[in-house]
Amino acid sequence: MTPPPTSLPNSEPAPTRNVILLSTRLGPATTSQVAVESGDVVAVDVELASGEQARILLETTILPPLLAATPRSSLVLVAGNFNLSHPNWDESVDEPDDEAERAVRTFVAHNLTHFLPPNTPTYYPHTKSHPPKPLNLVLGSLRAEDRVVSCGIADDLESGSHHRPVRLVLALETVAYTPPPRRAFRRTDPELLERAFRDATAHLPTPPILTSADIDQRAAELTNALQIAISAATPFARARAG
């Protein structure tokens, strides 16, 4: 999932900087993107097997209104590059600026707790003269805190960015999803398909088509006949291992 498209001041399309990747094991009805008026923020709701809903927020430029609009019953996860320094997560900071203090007040107001240990460097400047800093944060609601298995730097996901990848593992069970079987259309027998279609349409009534309702009826009948023919001429695809 990506943020909504936005434009730069020169009217050129803005680059996409944040995405949320969802496992194909999650069914289409299990996840839904949250409408956000920002080109940098991605938000998604995930239905859990317990009946709960998890809301995942990536990036933080409009965090207060997003949290205010989040149902209190939701399990909330927030992650991103806050680009803020505060002694709560960076002990080298003596006097935090006003923006960092506002962020902390937002965290407290919505009962968010830090999952990434304090003082964990996540930003490594390309200039060696500047020390690494903990700018990327991972937070969650108290209900999410009970599900945390681990949270830390994911060295195996390193891709050369000056922001280190962070992995959060939660003990959650999502709604089971079994995708419907797919037809292997490349293995369709064209002669059998044509013969089966002719057989399926041979006894269809052929009244004159005079109204839009007549068109809808004929389309439904032909669609059903085609589905019967496909079932006869096209095998199911083999299930992939894993």
C-alpha cells in the first residue's frame, strides 16, 4: 500500500517515500487502507482473529489527527522516521525542541509506549563526522505491548540506506484466508471449450431482445454457459508448495 499521489511545488509528481507491504496470506477482506490526506503517510487496518482490529501507521507528519480518529478498541502501531531528538529515546539530548516535546505529549495522551529500546541508533549519516542518532521510532498502544515478541535493528534487511531497518515481531493471529482455486487457462483445451459452450447454449431460449432487461437476461445466460464450458475445458492450477 502506498500514500495517495501528491505533487511537488513545481507540479511534478512527488516521489513515493513510504509503502506498507502486506503478506499474500492476508485475505482481501482482512486489510483495508485508511484514507489519509498526506503523501507521506500510509495507514492500514488489519482484522485479527480475536475480532480486534490493528491499525498500523507508517510515518508521522499528521499523527495527532490520525490517532484521534482511531477507534479506542484498536490495537495501534506507529513507526517511522520522526526526525526528532528527545531524552526519552536519545540520552545525548539535554534540551529537546518544542516539536519533540509536542510529540511526547501526543504519545502520552494516546497511551503509546516505545517498543524500540531507547538510544538505539537508526540513522547513520553518510558523513562520518556526524554520529549515529535514534531518529526512527516504533511505538504502540498498551494492548499491543502485550503482544510484542521482539523489536530491534534488522541487519538482514539492510539495503544501503542511511536509515537502518527495524523489525517488530508481534504475537498476533489474523483471520484465516484460503484463496479460491484458480484455473490454469494456458492449459485450456480450445476444442473442448468450444464444444462445451455450444452444448451449454444449444437449449437456451431465444426470445427477441427488445429491452435492457432482455439484454441483461441474455448476458447472464451466456455468462453462465461460458462458465460451464470453462469448467469442462480448463483444469485447476496446481497448488504451489508453501
